[in-house]
Amino acid sequence: MEAEGPQALCDLCLTQVCHSLDSLCSRRADGSMSLIWAPVFPQEMADQLLHKMATTGILNDTTVGIFRNCKELRLCRASIRCCPVSAEAFHLALCSHRLQELDASWVPGGLTGANIVSGLASNLVCRSSLQRLRLNGLHLDWESLEEDGGVRVGFSSLQGLRTLNLANTDLTDTALEDICTLPQLETLDISCSAVSKLTALLECKSTLRSLIAHRLRQLDMSPAGLLFVLSQLHTLRYLDFSEDHFAVDDGDGRDGDETVRQLLEGSPQVLPSLVSLDISGRKRVTEAAVRVFVEARSGLVFLGLLATGVSSCGVLSSQENLKVTGEANENQVCEALRRYRDRECFIREALIHLYNLTTDIDNPRPDLLKLVLSGMQSHPTSLHVHLVATACAFNLTTQDLAEAMPVSLLTSTVTQLLYAMKTFPSHQQVQKNCLLALCSDYILQDVPFDKYLAVTLVINWLSSHEDPTLQRMAVAVISILVAKLSTEQTAQLSKDVFIMKQLLAIVQQKAMVGVVDSTLKFALSALWNLTDEMPSAARNFIECQGLELYEEVLESYYNEPSIQQKVLGLLNNIAEVEELQADLLDEGLLEHILTLLQDSQVEVGVRYFAGGILAQLTSRPGAWTLDKKLHTTILKQLHTSIMTWTQLESEMVSYRSFRPFCPLLQTSQPSGVQLWAVWAIHLVCSQNTSHYSSMLEKEGVAEHLRALVAHPNTHSDIKGLSESILQMVEQH
């Protein structure tokens, strides 16, 4: 199992710089940032800072301005991948550096390939220093390149280029001709481009070692013409001529498929240096042709056969040094997920096979989960990828498997699952897969992630689904996560009446048929946690007719202590809010609660919460509007009943604070009210002294207890419990 180590110090420092950029910088007249002071960074550190800014999403026209200072921040390998940087900002910040590598792939907005090439060519040093350039996903705008001193600026102006990636661009045949005049060009990626002819490659046949030509939909060359060009590339070692099998109809790509067939069956004198061939997604590939090809080329190290139907060919298993992408076994599928990270069609295909391989998995496989996560992150808007990937994530984290995974990996996975729920809100299967994966006690309790976002997403899902199994899981997730929220987050959530209505609807649905199941229990727990020290939530509960519903539940579930306890727990929360106490002053309700308090056959847990409600409501005699005799009876029965309670061993309740107890601990309060409060504090302190000791001192509760001990009129029962609590605190 791969151990989780601490973050590298360098990485932590760079992260801190990114977080503190505003305070470390001044602003130029154009709004861009400039470091107020900076040492001369080691060149590698400057590259890493730019990369960290890009990957954390803070790199833009404003922040990239710090790199205009090319004396202290010297860039060599620059990446602005997927960052919103304009042509002007790019030119000012990056073009004066002595760059060896630049990745400007998928930059949104108006930055074009022409802007980049002309900017780089304006630096005479860059013309010879730049070796690797990635412009995948950009609009090249080739025609806009202007002449410089009578010579047209183009890719050929960057004479030092060895690697050029132009996948998913509007690359034309004319631009390709210019590129192929580069004297040192070794690696070229023209996948998914508008190229129709490859004859220009003959210009660089003596240097080209790697050609990636995946899915050339506009390629218009006969098999004979293609083979002729390929046969001249004597130094070519890596060839990718794969196809998107999902996008191709039976009639499409026939010339490419025929070229592949002839290449496989032809003489090894064609492409004699070849050690890697990718023909994944190609149709009409036969096992016989693969066998001929593999046996004729002993130096072969990679063969891409995903979605060809021939990856189970027997000859492949006998080649020890040959790596294969395909679907015949786990190794082939994992190789596909590693190699095809940026290709949606192949990631989708590989994930389908991985799902089948992991359906009954019983060993933790963080390596597989990393591959699934990588696929999701690389294709954030692809429904097809997320549909299968979320199912794989569930397979790999179900039951006890999650506990053996690195926590940081689980955090990243859950974050991506929540992203999927947010991105595909109306796709039932994606939502179901995410919910299934989330519904893990270990993940919900011990893995850090945005729990507030998770609660809101699951609540929204719940509003439009009534499948009993999924409803149970959704309510379980909500119940557990609400208890994990900060006070501020709970307050924010409690303002949403929609959430209250959803949970009450589930309680009503179950109560109508008298069902006692985990869905009902989880819904009651969620409502209880949601109203804990949250007056706005308690008010919403009352306004949504929750009080009437809970009175019915109390009566109909009289013999169900687990239900009674949760119902009374929420009514306790309401009783703690002075302005809402009047809503509970109903004679029938209080007599029923008093019956629960007095009944020795009822569990102590139920009697405890019954006592809490009655103690709160009788602690303010001036607000009491019912019969005085009932008030007197309640106070008498509180003291009598509490003294019969046995100490509980298991933890029944936890408190965020003791503030609601302070009014009950006043020396002027009746003994029944005081006794319930000190018994409650004694209960939780004896079960978790370390957690509650500091809370007692911090919130002034210890002072109230000392006052009770010192007061001459305090009942001996209350004095004894108070002294015991104070002794626990002192010992701790």
C-alpha cells in the first residue's frame, strides 16, 4: 500500500505564496501585479511557482504580471494551460524569458496560436532556445501571422523546436508545410486537426521520431499514398494512427483502416525503426495481422489495440517487454487509462472494462482509484466518462475498501463526485452512483471534504426521487453530515425552508403507515441536528407544521424509544428558545411528556429528554400560561423522577455548548429545574471529561455550579452532583 507522506516543504511554501499574493504585490497602472520585493529565484522555483498558480486557478492577466520581472523570476519551462491569459498579458509577461518549454494548451478567451508564435519569435533568444511547444485546443489563426522584415513569421521561425503539439486545432496543410521545414523537429502531434495531406512530412523524414495523428477526420489520401509517406519516415519510432471508434460510422475511415491493415501485414522494412504503434479504435484489424506484425518486430515495446477487438491475441502474452492497451485483462485496461488521459473516447471505453473488472473486487486498489479520478478530472464536462467513472469509484470504495485508501485520495475522489452531482443534476444514474459512493460511514465520518456542499446536493436530489433504497441512503448522508457542519454552516442551512419541508415530508410519509426504519430514524436525527441551537431552524420547523406532526409521532410511536428520543430531542431544541416556548405550552402535549417522564418502564434516554423540555418550560414562571397546578406537578415530578435514573454508560447525547443550561442553573430556580441541568452536565462530563471540561470553564458554567454548591438553599442532591462535576474538571 502506498504510504501517505507529508507535503513537500517547497510545495507548502509555493502554496503559501499563492495565497498571499495580494499582500506581496503592488499594482501597476494597468492593474497587473508586481512583487514588491523578490530575491533571485532559482530558475526551477520560478517554473514551479507559475505551475502552482496555474493549477490552483489563480493565474490570469492580473497575476501573471509578476513574471514581467524576468531578472528575479527566470522562466524556462512555462505552463499557462487552461488559464485565462490574454495575448497582451502573455506577450508582456512571458515572451522576454529564455524559454525552453511552453504549454499554452486549452487557454480560454482570445489567445491564439498566431499570438503565441509571433510573441515568441519577437524574442531572438527564444527563436533558438524554445524546444517544446504545446498549443492543443487553441485557434491557431494561421493566416493572421505577418511578415517580419520581409520574412513571414511562422512555426519555422522557432528554429530550436523539437516537439510541437497541435492536437484539436485548426491546423491546415499550409501550416503543416511550414512546420515540417523545422530542422530539428522530432515529435509532432496533429491529432484531431484539419490536415488533409501528410506529404509535407517528407520534409522532416530525417529527424521525425514520433508522429501522433489520432482521428484525422479530414485526411484525404489513398492507402497507397499514406503508406508511401510512412515508408519514407526511416527514423520514426513512435506512430499513433488511432481513431475515435464512437464517432466513426461503418463507412468512415476505410482508407485509414486499410492503411493500417497493409502496414500490419507488410514488410518490416516499412518504418524499420518503429518500436511503438497505436491503432486503437481502428476497425477491420485481425488477429492474424497483429500476429504477423508482432512476430516481425522484435523491438516493439508498445501496441495500442483498445476497441479493436483483437487485444486478446495469443501472441501478445508471449512478449515480456510489450505493453498493450486493450480490454483483455487488467494490465491492458490500466495501460489505456494511463496513456489516453486526454482522449475521452478511449477513457470512456477503458472505464467500461474497468467497471466489469471491479464489480466483485475485495482488495483495496488505490492505484485503480487514482486512474479513475484522473479520467474524471481530465474530462470534467463529459457525461459519458462520469457515468462510468462514478460507478467505478463506488466499486473501489464500497464496504471496507475505503478505509485502506490514502485519505487525500478519498478527499479528491469525493470532491470529484460532488462536482459530478453538481454538473449533471438531472442524470439519475450519475446521481445514484455518487450517492452510493458517498453512503459510506467511514467516508462521511473521517474523510475531509465540503460537507455543506454535499448536504445541499443530496437534499436537492432527494426532492425529486422516491426510490426507498436510495431515499434511505440520501437521508442517512444528510443526517450524518448535518451533525458535522460548523455552527455557521448549520445556520446557513437552517434558513432554507425547503430542506425542512423535505425532511418533514419523509417523516410524515413513514408515520402515516407506522413504519419504523432507518430512513425515519435518519430523518428525525437530521431534523434534530438542524435545530440544535438554531432558533431560525426551530421557527421554520414550527411554521412547516412540524410541531403537529411530532405530537402525532409521539403518541403513535409510544413503544419505540429510538423514535421517542429523537422527537423529544428536537422539542428540547425548541424549548431552549425563549420566544418559541409559548408554542409548546399545550396542556395535552405537556401531560403526555409528563407521563413519559414518570413512567419507570420507559427508557432513561426518553425520560431524560422529556425532563429537559419540562425543565426549560417551567424555568420561567412569568411566561407560564397554563394551569398552575400542572406547573407545580411538573416541578415535583422532575426531582422525584430524576433521582430514580441510573447512570448511562453509552453516549446518548452531545452538546455544542452549555449556554442553554445557564438559565436553569440560577440559584433562584426550583430544585427540579436545577437537578435536570446538573444531571445532564454530569452525564456528558463523566462520559467525555476531556471534551467538556474546558467548555464548562469557558462558558461560565463552572461558576454557576460553584454558586449552587455555596448557596444555603441548594438541595443536597444538586450540591452532590455539582461537587462531583467540579471534582472531575479539577482532576482533568
